[in-house]
Amino acid sequence: MDHTENAYAAMLLTMALSPDREEYARPLSTPEFRRVEALARSSGFGSIGALLDVDISGLVMLLGLTEEEAYRVYTLLHRDVQLTYALGGFMEDGIEVVTQYDAEYPRRLTRTLKASAPPFLYRCGNGALTDQPAIAVMGISGVRTTPEARRQIEALVDGATRQGYAVITGGELGVSRLAASLAAERGGQLVDILGGGLREHLKNDAVAAMLSEGRASVLSTEHPDALFTVNHAVARNKLLFALADAAFIFNTDGRRGELDALSKRACDWIYAWQDYAGNRPLLSRGARPFHALEDGDFEAMSRHWSSSQAQQMEMFDLL
């Protein structure tokens, strides 16, 4: 992928070039990047890409950064050799980096998350899947999936496939892996959003087959060799909710940001499985209960999702 100067600067400023984040300078967080981006736009530079040719004193005088901040930004912007090497290694495994300045970046993220949208994503597969109708099927590893829950996951995946919805999962063992395998078997479309372990995940035979058929996309904000952590899972779940027309939560440990998603309306249609006791806090905070989906239920529910999505699109287009 050919990147603009803005895209290249965004990668230099925000990407961790090693999985353990051992860097000469710590990459900017999303809020920090937004601040520097806004300063660049409002200054004589006009864009973030123009900072590539600016020295430390220029960053201090023209952006108003402290000397410490300017040194950090300057150091990050001069990791071009390391970045080129890293991008080459990613491409060998079919992993590309998509920034907010690239046409391939999921526009649903910018519409929903606005300034909180990550400046870049690691991506493998069919990027067009992230801007089409989709449901998120969510759960954590380490929780037994009951036979009834399995039947409901199957009903959701079948309904999604019939109605042309992609299935979004977090890639974890349990609910997510079951939903992904069902999407593969039913001829559906899959978007896996990971909280670590991207490169290892691509070795899964079912995922690899769907990627080769153009039926899957795998995304992450974490270095492809980074390990899964709960903090990564929280960041991942923000993307799951933002990209989904509706989210179905089968189980949770209460530490993955679901309550925050409810309060911030990260997704208009958040459902929680009634038969899992750990979902009670979600139900008490406004998650929609679901228990036994019958034939035709998915189609009926999806009419509400498509209607609300159309309204959101109209409002966004008027801005």
C-alpha cells in the first residue's frame, strides 16, 4: 500500500515497532496524537505530514511543545528505517497497516468513535467487510459454552449469513471461536478483531481459508507479535462495538468495557444473554435481554438496526 506523508507520520508517531514496546521514545497515545495533529493543522504546517522535515526547535517554536515533548516527537518521526523494516516483515505475512488517512480505513470507526478512533490498524484480508452490516458475537475464554448458548450462537450466525451480515468476533477461545467456525462452515463473512496474537491467529487453518476466499478480515491495534492482555481486550472491544450494527454478549468477566459501551452508546443495539449470571449488571444498565431466538427473529431484529443505521448516516452526511 502506498502511504501519504500524513499516513507515514501517523505510523511513526503512534506505532510500537516491537511487541514489548521497548522504544527509544514511547509512541503517542491516541489522545496525544490528536493533540499534535490539531497543533499541526492550526499552525503554519497545515498537516501532520509536514512535521517530517521539522527539527526540535521548530517543534518547540511553531507547535508550542515543551522541549521534552518536542524531543519525543522528533525521535518518533525519525524511526523511518526501523518502520520500513517492520512494514516489510508484516507484509511477508500478509499484514498491512492502514491509517486514518488511507481510503481503506474503516469509516464506521471515524463516525462512531470520532477522535477516539485509533490512528492506524494492522489488517489482513478483505477490508471492505468492515464497512458493511455486521453483528458482534462476544464472549470470553474460560467460560463453558452451554448447549443452549451454542444453539443461539448458531442461530445468530445463520441469520447473519442469510441477511448478508458479517460476523465480528474477538478471536478468543469459546464463544468467539465457535461463531467464527460456524461462519466458515455456513459460507458467511468474518471480521476478527484481536487483543494480541495477530501473527499467530493467521496460522489458524479456518481463518487462513476464509482470508484466501475474501470472506474474512482480521484487525488489531496491537503489534502482530504482542501477547493478549485484558487491557488490549478492552481496546479491542471498543472496535467490536463501533463496527457492529448489533452486539450479542454471551458472557463476560465485567472487565472488558461492556458497561462503558452501554453508557456511551458505542453501539445502539447491545444484547446480553439472559442465562449467564455474569450478564446481570449489563441487563440492569440497559442491555437488551435475549434468550431463545426462533426462525425469523434475526430478520425482524435487523430491520430495527438497519433503520437506526440509516438515520445515523443521514445525520453524519449533514455535518
